[in-house]
Amino acid sequence: MDTYRLSRDIPVARGYDLVVAGGGPAGCAAAIAAGRRGAKVLLVEAMGCLGGMSTSGLVTAFDPMANGEKMLVGGIMREIVETMYQRGFISEHAAPDFWRRRFHCWTPFKVEGLKLVLDELTAAANVEVRFFTRLIDADVTGRQVNGVVVQNVEGYHYVEAKTFIDATGDAVLADLCGADYREAGRDTPGIMPPTLCFIVAGIDFAAYDRSVVQERLETAIAEGFFTVPDKHHPGTFAVGPTTSMLNVGHVFDMNAVKERSLSQGMMQGRRMVQEYVDFYRKYIPGFEHVELMMTGALMGVRESRRIVGEYELSFADYLARREFPDQIGVFNKAVDIHPYDGSDEEFARFREEFFDKGRLQPGEHFGIPYRILVPKGWTNLWVAGRCASSDVQVHGSIRVQPAAAMMGEAAGTAAVQAIEHAQSAVSLDTVRLVASLREAGAHLP
């Protein structure tokens, strides 16, 4: 490939304690946690709102936060959910028991409410948010990050800071820094397929019978209704009296860190959405007059890159219900690795893993250790969310919004602690970190 050398003088911004890349659940929690501790925080987000997959991606249902006996997710994530409930931004179909106690229960929410709450929480924590801003380079000495280059409508800027958190989901900052990572499809047999989520209106929920969906989906597939046959159907999440988010359909073989594949995947996703809207109108009672309102501005990516961290959380840890001295959260969600293709064999593999081999029981949990947030050997760089260090199977459990937020809060707290006590990411006093997280409301047995 031919190359073009870019060389120019650009403005320099100094004085930041922390730069957080990515404003999804992990990045918001990281920025809020650090801001509340007095740090000067810059949060850069490529879209025009905070929330990431939960807002721009229309994944408008929080994954399970309780284990059938108690709520495992505390801290900032619990504060967000409780605030949204108090202000009427949780779906009318969801009660507090959904997130405070019930086993493997999803909590639907109103997307515009979450956008507003995240705006308010970051502002209250004095976090400086820059929308429509992307990372394009990193300035690194050894395994220390000195600054990053960002680009937005005002051009390029070099931002200097003491600490950095990659909450991009795709490990964009870690990649720019040269940190080691594992890439789905390159270092794994396949890529867990994404879904383009969408919102529909005009539903008669009184006539809707969820129990018939799978049977009628398979009937439609047998009748040749779909361009891409796919028996795995995550389903619908009611977000209003007549509206619902649909998390259905898979864009198989899409690579989220390859621009051409991602672009083609978005186009394919929009075509598939039209097929699923037509399917619901024709086959599902209560959806006869359904209308498509919008598709996600972000593809619902489930797997792309995961860093090589100071520790790799494994499926053996999950099965052992292992806890760690440095754990920054505990979780219970099943291993949820969607079928890699539309075959009956892959659908059977998914069902066996999700409902049997990869599911903890009510009352159980496993620990999420701090070390999976630190790229191996790096001193002032953390990751949080989907790009944390784990094997493929555990990634299928912790890739979701509540776990991402717990990781983000831990990373933001760790960054401030590192500055205040002259510690590095790889040698952080985790006893102090865990104590700080407990004081902030984290559930850490």
C-alpha cells in the first residue's frame, strides 16, 4: 500500500489528570468516578451522546444485575439505574425487583432518559465531555502514555495527561499505544456476530404471546422468509406502552475492526431489520400494525479485541465461582456466545452452553479481578469494558453494560489513586482500591 506522511503542528492541551476514550457504560463510569475524586477528566466520545451501545447502539435493556437473591452490581451503575427508575426512565414493564433481586432478568429502559442522566452525572462530576471526537494517535515512551492525538470539527489536538483509560470497546487506544491484544477471527476460530438493534412502535402487547415467537420464526425460516436464516432470536424488550427494542438477527462474519467489513455490515443490518419487521407483522400476534421507528447508529458489536492483561480471566475461574483478593466486582450472567453461523449445530451449541454448561445457579457469583483491566506491563494505561483481558467464554459473560460499568468505575478510581499515591497501574495497592470501591457502594463480599 502506498503511504502519505502527515506532518503538521497542532495545538497542545495540558493539565488533565485523566483522558477517558469512549463514552459508553465503562467510559462514563470511569470518568464520573475520577471526577468525583477531584481529578480533571477529559472524556472523548465519537458519537453525539453518552451511553455507547446502550444509546447509540439501541441496546436498551440492562443485562442481569442480581443473582436471584441480591443485587451484585453496585456503585455508579446501580445509581444510574435507580435514578432512571425514580425519574420514570425505566420501562413501565419493569419493576425494581428486575435488577435488585431476580435471577437472569433484563431491565428495559428509555434511551433518551439514559442520555439525559449520563449528561447530568458527568456534568455534576465536572467531567469535560467532547462529542464527535476520535482518537487518531498516541504518544508513548516505553509502556508509559504521554498523550493522545484527537480529531474533531476543530481539527487535530494533542492532549497530554497523567493517566489514560481505553473504554472504546475495540481497544482502539491500546492498539494505538502498541499494547498486545487478541483479535476475534485472527486469534480465535471465529467472530461472535453483532446485531443491529432497532425500535418499533404500534404494538398491542395485550395480544402478544412471546411463547409462540420461536416456533413461528422456525416456520418462517422453513418457508424461505429470510435472506439469512438464523434460529437464534434474542427477542424484544418493551420500552413503552406500544414500543419495543428488538435485538434480533445476526450479521455473520462481520469484523468490527475492519472498516470495509463494518461498513458493509451496517448496510446488511439495515436490510435485515426490514425483513424482521415484516416477519413480526405477518407471523406474530400483536405486531400486525408495527412500524419501524429507527435503527441503531452503532452496530451492536459483541466481540472484537481483548487486551493481553496482567491476568486473563478464564472459563475455569467462572466455573469455579472463583473470587480474587483484587476483585473490583462480582457477576452472575451466563456465558452468552451467540451462534457463529446460522447452522443447526451452532444453534444447539449456543443453547447447551447458555442454559447448561455456562450458567451459574441462583445465589452464586464469580469475581472480576482488577488485573484484567491493566495491559501487561503498562504503567498509566487501563482498559474497561468489552476489551478487558479474558478468554472467549468469560468474555461472553462480562461483555455487557453492568459489568462494563463496574470495570470502568474501578479503572477511574485506580487512575486517581495512582496519581495521588505515586503508584503505577501494574503495581497498584489493590487493598486500598477495593476499600475505596466499597466506600462508593460497590458490592464486594
